[in-house]
Amino acid sequence: MVKIGNINLPEFPLLLAPMEDVSDPPFRAVCKENGADLMYTEFISSEGLIRDAIKSRRKLDIFDYERPIGIQIFGGDEEALALSAKIVEAVQPDLVDINFGCPVKKVVSKGAGAGVLKDIDLMVRLTESVVKSTHLPVTVKTRLGWDDHSKNIEEVAERLQDVGIKALSIHGRTRAQMYKGEADWTLIAKVKNNPRIQIPIFGNGDIDSPEKAWEYKNKYGVDGIMIGRAAIGYPWIFREIKHYFTTKTLLPSPTIRERVDVCKKHLLKSVEWKGPIVGINEMRRHYTNYLKGLPGIKEYRNKLVTLKETEEILQVLTEIEHRYEGYNFERTPIELMNYHEKCPL
């Protein structure tokens, strides 16, 4: 069993990464149903929470069926970050996570997210301010360092543990890499194998198949794996990994019925949570991923991204299910798109 403060997780938990404009309640719901053990909200600006920005407050919506769930905050000011943690406490999440890993320019330029990687002393002060301001377990998600010349994650891990964090998730790239190249898990393993480190260490980056999850689990010895981009349009990745860990066999790819059913559920929850206009508009980014691999799907996809009524979209999805009934999806590693390319930040 893995423990984060008073939170009990399975022996080798699978975490859903916090992803801006992706990890909202509708998306989290379908990932939870497919085996995600711990999930996080989209990251929330500490400044936005303090000034009561509607978008930031909206991201605080969590539901009991999602538990355990963490709310992720970001910012570059100690006082603001501490105050935002107190605001977060009011909605009673299971933990608070601090984002020191987002590489998006607009965040970094404000000295937040991965921008804090340039100043480790500041990172420690920001983290300590949050730990002292809340009774909730505090965790951190970060990267190896700012660039190849400053991969300081080993020092960071020790110092953040010393000020009281209860777990650390590490993306195996620097900020300079963004999502290019291959994630380097060797440094993640060094952190995990450091005898001073007593908190859970979760690895993140490039997990796109059950086989790779098994390989990295055994090769790098982490306490669990955080999955982000591979779950976009493919929430089955969690159940597939768990099945493979148990049986060393691969589950069949989801059928067209399973894909359409989950897509419909995602749509309905999106409309319920965001309202029909925003819910339908923001769901459009997901159809390509849910329907990837179907020959001749472009015509249907064009309909899905132009229709404005929920019932009409549901009808098209039903048509797709009937049209492709019995289609055998080819099992290939999941394409890890750079979702930040379309991120409004």
C-alpha cells in the first residue's frame, strides 16, 4: 500500500495527471470508471482564486465519486499561494498539489509553474508556505530541471521533503524540452533510490502502453505512475495497465460500442457541468481521439464538431456505432499529442 499522508492508495497506484483544459470533471469521471486511482484537477491560479475569478473557482468543483482527488494550484508568490491553499481547503479535497512543472510560456513568464525551476530557494519557500497554511497533505509535481545544465531534481526532492511534502511526481523532462525528445526516467530512479527519500515518488512521461508501464515499473522502481496525454481520448489505459500487471496479457482494444458509450457519457457530463453551449464546444476536441483509427471517419467527425444540439450529436454517435459495428481496432502505442499546443494559456 502507498500512503500520502492519511490517504491509502493501492500497492502501485496509477495517477491521472492534471492537464489544463483536459482534466475537468467530465474527463475525470470516465478515467475514474476505468481505473484511475488518484486524480487531480486542472491547475488553478492562486491569483485567480484570490480575486474570485469565475474560471478559477469553477475548477474547484469536485465530487465524492472521484475520491481520492487533489486540487492543483500554481503561483509565484508565497502569500498568495498560501492563501489559495486555505481557499482550496474549504471544498475538502483529499490533498493539495503544487504545480512546478507547467512549461507554457504565459505561466513561466509570471514566475510560476516550471518558471520556479530557475530558483530552487523560491520553490522551497513557496512549498513551505503552502504546507504551513493547510492541514491537508501537500504534494508537488515538477520536472527534472530548467534545462540540461540545471537538472537539480535530486536536491529539489530532498529539500521539498524536508519542508513537509507527502509525495512527489516527476516528469522526466526539463522545461526546455517541453514535450520533445524522450523522457529520462533515470534521474527519477535516482530520486527514488536516495536513502534520504521516504515519501512516494511517482514517475511521469511517455507511458503509452501497458507493456511500457510494466517495464518502467520494474526498471526504475517508482512507487506509481502518473499518466497524462495517453489518457486523452483513451481512458481505458488505466484498466489495461492493471490487467497487464495482473495477467501479463493484453486486453482487447475497446470495441466501437465501448468507445461510443464512453464518448456519450463524456459528452453528457460535459453538458451537465458546463451547460449546453460550452459543454458541446469544449467536447469537440475529444472526438478525434475517441474515434482514432476508424477508416472514413472524417465525414462523421465534421458533423460532430459542427452540430449544436446534444441530441443530434448523440444520434451521430449512434450512427457511428452501427456503421462500424464489428470493426477490429489495431492495437498500437497511443499517440502522445502535445495538448499544450492548443492550450489557451
